[in-house]
Amino acid sequence: MSDSPLAPSCREQATTRWTGATVAGGHRFGRFVAVLGLFICQVAMAAQQDDAPSASPNQASAGLRLYRDGLLPGGARLSGLGAGAATVTTPCAGCHRDSGMGGGEGNQRVAPITAADLFQAPAGLARPAAGDRLPRERSGATVQPGRRLSRPGYDLKTLARALRTGVDAAGRPLDALMPRYTQLDDAAVQTLADHLATLHTDAAPGWTQAGAGATQGELHLTTIVTPDAAPLRVRALLESLHAWQAQHQSPRVRLRPVLQVWRLEGAPADWPAQLATWQARQPVFAVLSGAAGASSESWRPVQDWCEREALPCLLPLVDTPPEDAAAAPPARWTLHGSTGSRMEAQALAVLLRQSPVNGRLTQWFDDTTGARAAGLLEAALTRPDDHDHDHDNDNDNDNDNDQDQDHHDHAVEGRAAGQTEPVDAAAALARWCTLGEADTLVIWSGPAVLAALDQALDQAPATPVTPTTADCTGPGRVYLSASRLGHRPPRAPAWQHRARLVSTEVDDQRLHARTAIALQPWARRSGLDLFDEREQAKVHAATSWFTEALARMQGRVGRDYLMESLERTLDNRALAGPWLSVSLGPGQRTAVKSAQILHLDGSAASRRWRAHGQAIRP
């Protein structure tokens, strides 16, 4: 069976519209209107692809282990010969990816091997001539004019030959980078073919075509709000998402996004059942952004549910995402912008190891999120430094950077400021006054501690807590966590000059310059009020990157493929919403890899955080 008659026109549209296209500032929404139309066309094509081998659930499971993990049906490790007769044990998914859609890097292109691509003759896609360079387009289009690739569809016999000897279905040699699996028997080939037959043969949940012959369809999405999410965060989320959705309701849009809002209620233990009910009522293709509370555990029930359901959960507004459980595999379906206080602790550890503290290093925290960050910093400071990091030192630190001091001997005191209870002004100031000029304080507590210190230090001359206020010098340097406290500077002049902010995001000046490029013009067109640029920039980035990832997919349906397309979309991206920069490698699920130190600049009445040195990459 040949490809559907729809296939050539679908792919021709994809190549014509998207080759060389760029998305200004992450979103040229007029382009998205055209690209969404391709999805219905491709879904119709996939529905006619019924000649590929079918598989039972048990066969598919064995095929998945072979394809993704490199485990043969008998349990042995898959092994082949690569270029130069080198032994290769990389599983198929290592290059062709979980979706089977392959990809490319530089001059190398890995072909898709889904059932639609492998077991049927290609529909006239161009293959570059020998020596031609494959362009690495931001649009995701990698096809350029060249000689036509013509071959029959594979069957089990020709597939076995290709795997064992490197000869394709037309009798031509495959690329030398494709390993030769000379020991692969017929049973293993059948097992692998069974799994390949399951890749992209059906539309994914959440993709709805209006009916036979219809020209429109719907892309069902949701966003999730936890009960403890701050009201302003929820407002930033919903207003931005609804504005994005409204821009894609034109009659010309063939696949319109339909956004649901799932507001969780009650105890976290009840949330999975609520999520399952909503998903059963109307399946969604992905969770787009979301809003959680300040605790790193606030999003955990949602993230665990997304992982169990194999549901993409993209860039929620979470200060510090939950850590992967020790015995659980890393998150595969949840994409976060930053690890929050964990990245801050790692970056601060790099700085403090290079500029050791003369006196005591004291850490305050008031909940489990802060306690974990304090523990991570303490562990990083007490283990041997076995590699270098990219960083700039905090040159305002009063310590001598050249001193020969053993930083392993520093006293690291984890001080629970009121445990999980609010810290009042008297308690904060009393603890502050136990520290001296040579000491360093790291505050992992929430906004209550910052407010308490501001109040206490403003009142200190009138409310002494030591025999004389002169005895209360306080620490010489104070590091604050942006993920715990936000970017609001301390109000009390008594400690503004000592404060430093550790953040994975740019300072206010750079943020405003960035939003002037994309967010502000989009907000004006949408009639959207900008009241919290940081939060709104994150949602804007999520919708923009999601839009671009869909364009890269060129009408191919699949949740795996969406995650892989997002990896390419976020590859070394300079303009990254409020974050310093973002980058994703294959399988990575956290985009930000660095943090920086900010100091206060400006007059006492209008101080703002400003970058202090280069980004630190742990």
C-alpha cells in the first residue's frame, strides 16, 4: 500500500511553509494558524496506514524493551558493530528517539522509523545529495532540495537485512553510523518490528477531528491550579493562557486549541482521583503550564500523576519543583524551567568554595523546601571539589580570594527559624544579633522572615535586644533565595548593602528589555494588563515554545514526539523568558543550568537588584 494521496500535499505544505521560517521572539502566531492545519491532514493520512505489522500487548512490551533499553527477548544486551568495527550497545531509541521520529544534529540526520515511515514507500521526500550540508533550521525543517529517495517499504525480510548488513530495502548501503547487528535473529527482528508498528499509528488522546471529511479539529489542553497557589500567580496564568487561546480561534485555524482549567480541591491525597476524573471525561494532549504554591511538595501529586499517565506537563509556575524520589526513575513527562532553590544552592556552593567564609556560615529555613536547600549547600561545601565550574566570583565579598584556607573546616549551621511557624520580628533580630561581621547568613526561609527582619532592623534603634544596639552588628554578608523570596529587595537600609540575591532569573532591567521584544507587544495586541512581568513572561514562554514545538512536528502526532520537539526548541536559547538562558539535551527535563548573584543598586529609596558578575554553572 502506498501513502495516502493526502500525504504528498501535507508534507509539501510543511516543507514550503516552514523551511527557512523563523518565529520572531518565540511566536509568530500567524504561522501557527497555517501549521495547525497540517495536523488534521496528517491524522487523516495516519488513519489509512494499515499495512504495518500489528502486535499483541506482550509482544509490544518485549519490543519496547528491545527498542528503548536494548534488551533482547532472552534478556541479553543488544550489541552491534559501528563505524570502524567498534562495538555499539546504544539502543535504537538512543538515536531514533522514543517516538521513532529520529532527528538531527549538525550535518547528521537520523531518519524516522515509525510504521508510516518504514513499512511504506516514502512519498517523494527529498534526500540531500552527497556532500550537501543539512541545515539546522529553527523551524525544524531539515529537508533541502536534492535527489529523490526512492525505495519500497520494508518487510520483515528486508528489515532483517538492513539491521544485520546495513543494506536498505532498495539494496543501497545505509549510512556508516547505522550499526550492523549481525547477531540479531529472526525472533528479535519480529519483536522489534512489532514495537515499530505501534509508533504513530493512531492519533494521540486530546487530538479530535470534527468528523469524516471535516476541515477543522480541536487540540484539547489543560492547565492545573493547586489550592495553595497565590491568587496573583493564578491570575497571571489564566489571563495569559486565555489570551493565547483566543488568538487561535480564527475560522482559518484547522486545529483549534481548547483549554480546560482543572482547579484541584481538598487534600493532596484526593488530587489524583480528581485528575483522573477530568481526564476520563475529556482526554487532553498535554498540560500547559499550571500554578502551584511555594512548597516544593505542592506540585508533587500533579507531577506524579502526569508521569503515571505519560502526559506532557509543561513549564508549570512552581518556585522549586519536587525532587525525583530516590527509587523512582527521573521525570520523563514533566518539563520545568528551573529547579529553583536546588540550583541556587548548587551555584552558591561554587561561589563559597572559591571565596571561603572567614567566620561562621549560618543557614535559616522555615519549611522542608528551605531545609533541603540548606542540606544541599552544606553537602556541597563539605565534599571534595573534583571539577571546575564556569563562574565569576562575588568580588564585593570582603574575604581574600587568594587566601589559603581549608573551606572544609567551615562551621555550617542549619538554623530552623521557627520551624514551620512564622518568624516574628524579635526572634529574627535576636538571631541576627548573634552573628558578627565575619559571618555569612544564607536565608532559605519564605517572605515572612524577610518581612520580620525588615521590621526589626527598621525598629532596632528604638527596640534594642542586646545591652546596646552597637553590639548588634549582624552578619557581614546575607544571601537570599529568589525562589523563596521573589525579587523584592530588603526595605531596611541597615542591611541592604550586605544583601545578595541568588537567582536563576535575570535582573529587573534585563527582564524589562526582554519583555519589550515579545511579551509587551503581544500583551498590547491581546489587551492584556501586565501586572507581574516575571510570572507572565514564564507563561508567555511556555505558550510560545509549545507553539514552536507543534510547528516542528509538521503534523505528526505523538506525546513522545512533542517532548523531543521541545528539546530542540529549547536548545541553547538566548531569549528565555525571565530565565538567564535555557538549554535542553536529549532526555533532560530542566531547562535552566545556571544561576547568578545579584546586588542592590540605586538610591536607598529605589534600589533594584542588578547582576553581579557572570552566571555560575555548577
